[in-house]
Amino acid sequence: MKKIIASLIIGLSSMAVFDAQAIHSYQDPVPFKGYVKDIGPLLERVMKRNHWQLSKDDSGSYFADLNYKDYQVKAKLLVQDETLAIELISAQRPNCTKRSCKVDEDTVDDWLVRLRKQIGLDITKAVRDDALRKSFM
């Protein structure tokens, strides 16, 4: 009986850890050290291609806004130590006219994960281009 209870506790605790990691996978920092000197133009390309609006405040922080399907999503792009991470600021549906106007967290998470993947893809292309330049020198 003790073995069954112990295995259930271990199984449930491992599921909880897996679930917590899956929810916030967009927050995992993407390193760009040494390959991208100025992250601004790269972010502009990614945002334009994925229909996000990029803005920058006076302190140099980047923000990404998405207005899509009655959703308004605002995220902060944290650039520090030559890595980039995404932090969700808000997600809301202010113009919703349906009976249920609840924000679907899974949909918002999917959009943020896709944005992180696209940023990672462009950084990977920068790494590839750098390697190709060095191979022809």
C-alpha cells in the first residue's frame, strides 16, 4: 500500500512540474550573444511578419501588441545579458459582443509561443549567415 501511495505522489508531482513548464514556455530566454548586435531591426522584421506591433519606451524597453479576433494582447520583450524573453503584461477582449467574453489563456499562450519561435528562427538565421560569412573569408 505504501508503494502505491508513494508512486502516486511521485507521478502526480511530476505531472504538476510538466504542466507548469508547458504553460510558460514562451518565457524561456532566447540567447543571441555574439550574433545579433542590434536586436531592434530583427524584432521589427519578426513583428511585421507576424502582425504584431512593436514599440519602444523611453527607457529602451520593447513592447509587442497584438490586436486580433477581439483580443488585445500586450507583452514586454525583456532584453538582458544578450538574451530575449517574453513576459505577458495583459490579455483582454474589450470589444467582445458574445455571451462569453472570457480570455482563452491557451490561445494567448499559443500566440506568445509562436512569437518566441519566430524570434528564435530569425536569430538562428543570423547565426547561419555569420557562419557562411566566416567560411568564405
